[in-house]
Amino acid sequence: MDFTFTDDQRQLRDAVQGYLQRNNGFSARTKVARSESGWSESLWRGLAEELGLLGLFVPGDLGGASADSVTAMVVMEELGASLLVEPFLETAIVGAAALAASEGGEAELRAIAQGDARFALAWAEPEARFDRLPRATVARRDADGWRLDGTKSVVTAAPVATHLLVTALADAEPALFLVEPGAAGVALQGFPTIDGRRAADVTFTQVRLPISAPVVRGAEAIERLLDLATAMLGAEALGVLRRMLDDTIAFTRDRRQFGQPIASFQVIQHRLVDMYMRLELATSAVYRAVLSLDAAPAERMRAVSAMQVTVAEACRFVGQNAIQLHGGMGMTDEVAVTHYFRRATVIESEFGSADYHRRRFAALSRAV
Amino acid sequence: MDIAWSADELAFCEEVRQFLADTLTDELRASGSRMTSVYADPGKALAWQRILHAKGWVAPAWPVEHGGTGWTLAQRYIWQRERIAAGAPPVSPMGVQMCGPAIIGHGSDEQKAYFLPRMLSGEHFWCQGYSEPGSGSDLASLQCRAEDAGDHLVVTGQKLWSTHAHAANWGFFLVRTATGDRPQKGITFLLIDMTSLGITVVPTVSPAGENIQNEIFLDGVRVPKANVVGRIGDGWTVAKYLLEFERGGVAYAPGLQIDLDEIERFAGEVPGDDGGRLIDDAAFSDAVAQARIDVMALEIFEFRAMGDAGAGRFPHAVPSLMKIRGTELQQRITELHMLAAGRYAAAYQPQAGVSGGPVRFPHAADGFAGPREAALAPMRYVSERAASIYAGTNEIQRNIIAKILGL
């Protein structure tokens, strides 16, 4: 066993941290989140060109880094600590992993590495809550290719995306389709999310797709892709949680009431200790999930669902108490911690609530 | 002992329901039932207050001679429950529930004659100036200075978390007129015309993107001494009186029950993870049941407190226990609401509700994705984090009970 990072991973962490401190500081990031477009093209280009980060999962011969998932975990944690709003997870992790596993897709993979593509993953359906597999979105074969019909709810990054990855039943088999957001029959109802990103409900009406549109086929392949996304979201959460803990420790040491720092009160100290313990246990759960991504399906799914429950509860506990211990300041937009709290709140259920993952874990445990 | 309502109380309930049915417009109902936080839109709340004023029902807790209703505590409880159930917005509490009692208990005859009728009619819309950057939980350490200038006080300082100060034309303030051995001494309770020279109101934006709270900067504001409530230097007594005035008349359970009813109804309309309705989901329905059980216990606790207060008994731990338990349940119910919202828990759509102040974060102008109940969930979840912080944090409330227990 070995839970240490390589020198390369440590250097990458430093490089990502430095780049984001220079280019995605609190006020710059807030400005982007509140802008009309909701993302920064220059930041995105920098991630591709200065750091080579967008090609993390792109094969080397297509301009990428062919990195492993532990390296991706290191990157995601730093993106979380910086509250990046751009669709890195959807593009460099999910998009690249889906296309790298498919036949073809070289052009899209190159575009990802170069910063010319932004992906969104449309999986959840209004009829199915957090079910990971499609139910009512259907692709039918016809003479020219496929016809796609259905609705996806709260598709993160859809309004900023150049490519949509859409789960659908293809002749009753779950599959993942690559769809252009501008294609005829695709309609978006867009809105911001509470964490400053963009999302949309997306409706597909008789959308014509080429015969090559399914990039991934089969329930296990879709589960695997969503497990990767969930594990990487967990890694992002670690950066969010760490920042909330650090900020709250700093605030309570600084804030004086009744003639002393409020951090000197035992009730505050114990709360902070509980927050710290949640963070450490969430970190451990994320390590297990990331290191199980290539394991047998049942083991992988159990590790990822266990992680999501642990991370969701940590997000809630640390987030709520970070606000509480900031007192009135915790109810303003001025302090960074409230922005981290909103991101943590979204992470709690982005890829399924704790209840969903507990149930999935229990079902898998019974099957073992 | 008897747990049932009396025939008179049931008849009163019918009267209240009839009044609400007759007077509430759809717009008013929307402004009460689709609130994104505990704060109603000031304009809508004032429109409702004018209707109540015509009926004489603005200030149920006030003595009749000042324009109160003369209702028993039970009637006030029924009124509150029916008002919330009908979707009427709450009347702004800063005037009628906070400043009003201070004037009734400690004000001069001139102050009573001038301010109380204008408070009832809504001509004066009030805000509070208590907290300061260095004085939150430790309120008595407040520094906002009021210098004696003959028949005036000259006030200079900064106040925080002033709800709806941007909409208010009057404010009640705690200011320091002297420094002494105890910080509670030398504090004065002062009524200030918010249009006075030297007052600047700066909006505070909440994590839900709403401007409900404000900072108030006072720079050499001249306030007539006639606006001091009680004696100069005796403001702490007035502030404590104000807090105790509504004892026995405050209740959380009615609102919590109605919130749970709405969530349960909504959960019957949305899918669960296993294909059925969410309300059939064992984990979700267990969580709703637990919340209901906890609200039921709180409800009887509140009835007991009401009975005690009616008999002139005021157990000291009661307000703190109610505040802790009420706000914790309020927050837990917003968590259930978030669960019911599913993926829409992430969507920022304040336009689906009625905000208590201007919305400062970008959002769609009209229309919204998903069900309206889902759109309200994240607004309420984020806003309700304030409940365990405001009006004395729940940590401070526990300190109070600990002292009462002799710890």
C-alpha cells in the first residue's frame, strides 16, 4: 500500500494552484460566474495551453497527457479549492474518457486538449430523479442513422457546451450519444445554478443523429463513466471542504466577542474538530473510490457510492457549520465561504443524493 | 388537563378563515406562500397590513387601548396558524412586534400618540439598528456613539444586519451615551427618522443573492432627545422588555406543519429513485415522519408555554428552547425540501418565488424550469441558514439555558 503522491503529481498540484491563484482569484471568479456567458475563454485557453490540463485524459498521440485517475484527482481537488466554474469535469474528465473509450472521436479529443471543445453530460431525467440509466429518452434507428427523443433535466454546462453527451435507450440498450447543441430539434431552457454555473433542461425532439453517434454502449459502460465523474466530483469536494475548514478556523481565531477570540470557546473548538474529522474521512473515501475505478464493477460501484454518501454528509456538515461559525458574515455574499457552501450544496446531489447512493450500496452489498 | 380547543376558539377559527377567504387576493396569497425566505416583500406586506388595519387586526399582542385586538394567547395562536395556511404574508415584525412594545412599555405619552397609530397604519415602516461589526452575540459591547448636544443627540457609528432598512422610514437604535463599569449601562434606545441627514444605507447581499439586510452608516445624525424611549442610559432595560413582550405568543409549530404538508404534497407528485412517487420512498417518508414527530412535540411544548403565560408564569428557558428547536426544525424541513427538489436543488430560479428584497444575482427574467416547489427549495435552504444565527445564535441560546440549569 502507498498513499503518497509522486513528484510529478506534487509539481502538477503546485502548478495548477499557482495558475488558479493568478487567474481565478475570488473576485475574478465571481465576476465570471455573474457574467452573461458564465465562463472565461481566456482561463479555459490557459488551462489548455499553459498547463496542458484539458488534455489530461486525452491520449498522447492526440495532444494529451494520458494521465491516470490519481493525477486527475489531484487536479480536481485544486479546481475545487479555486471554485472553478468552467466545465472541466464534463469536458476533460467525462468527455475525454467517453471518447477515448470509443471508436473514432480523434477530432473531438484533439479539440478537448486544445481547449476548443466544452462538453456537458445529459443523464438525469425528470421522470427518473437520480437513476443513472436512461428511461424515457429514446433513440430509434432509421434509414439514415438515429432519431433522438426525450428530456434531460438540469444538465450542468449545457448552455456553454459545444458538445452534449446524452444517455438514451438505443433499441432498448442504454447508450451515450454525442449530440451538437445546435442541431435541429434540440431545445434548451437555461438557468444559472446556485454555485454560479450554468445549466439547462434540454429537450430532444426527433433529433437526427449519424449512425456513428453512440460513443459508448451498454449499461456497465455508462455506470462506469458516471462512477468516474462521481469520484472526480468527490475529489473536487475535498478542495471545497478544505477551504471552508481553513477559512472558518481563521475567522474564529480572528473574531472576538466577550473579550476573547470565539475560537477559545469549547463549543466552537469541538465543532471545528468535527469538521476536520469529516474532511479527513471524506478524503479517505475519495482515495478508495479513485483507486477502485478499475476494479470489478460491483467493487467499483460500492466504493463510489460509499464515497458519495461520505462526501455528501461532509459537504452538508462542514458547509452548514462553516456558515454558522461565521455568524452574520456567513449570511453575506462578501465572504468566500458562502460561495464554497453553495458549491458544496450542489456537490451533495450532483450525481445522486446520499439516499440514492445508500440504496445503491445496499443493493450491491446484498448481491455480493 | 385538556388538549382540545374550546367551542369559542373553534368559532374564532371559523371567523378568521372567513376573513382570510374574503380579503386575500391571489397576488397577496402568492407573496405569502411563495416566499423565498422568512422575509416578505415589504410592499406586499404593507398592502396586507392596510387590509388588516381596516379590520383592526394588525397588532394582536398589543393592549386594546393602543389598537390591539384583545385576543387570548390561544386566539393569537389560531390567527397565526390560519394566516400562514391561507398564504397571507407576515406583517413586518420590526414595527408592530419589536419597536411597538418598547414604546408601549417605556415610551412617553407623546411618543405613544404619535408613533403607535402610524405604526399600525403602515405610514411608518420600521427597521432595527442593533448589531455592529464588533458587536453581534456580545451586543452590549456596542460602540455607536450618541453625543449630548442640548436638546439633541448626535449619533455616529455603524449598524449591521438591518432588515429592510432600504425600505424603512423609521428605525429604532441602540446607541452608547456613556461608558461605565458594565457595558449594559450607558446604552440608550433611540428612534431615528431614516430620512435624517447623515444616514447612509448600504445593501448587504445574502448568499441567496437577495438584498434584505443592510448596513447603516450614521455620521453626525442629529436626533431630538424627545425620540429617546425610556431614560437616557437605560436602553438595555427597554431592549429586554421588547424581547419579553411576546412571550407565549410566538409559535413555530404552525408554520412548520404547513411547510411539511406542502413538501409531502409535492413529494406525491414527483418521481422517486425506484420509479414510484418520492413519497413512497422509504428513506424520504421516514425523514418526513421524523420531522412531523419532532414538530408534534414542539407543538405541545408551545401549547404548554401558552398556558403558562396565560397564567402569568414565564419559565425562563422557554424562549431559548423554542428558538433552538423551532429554527433547527425549520432548517431540517428545508433539507427535506431540497431532497424533494431532486436535481432542481441546484437551480437558481428566484423568479419562481416572491423575494423579500431586490435580487442581485443574475437569473432568468421570467419562466422557470421544473416544478415551482422545486425552484423554491434552494432559495429557502440557503436563506434558512440564517435562522440559527439571527436573534441570538443557537450557541448563545444554549448558554442561556445552561445558566438557567445552574451550570
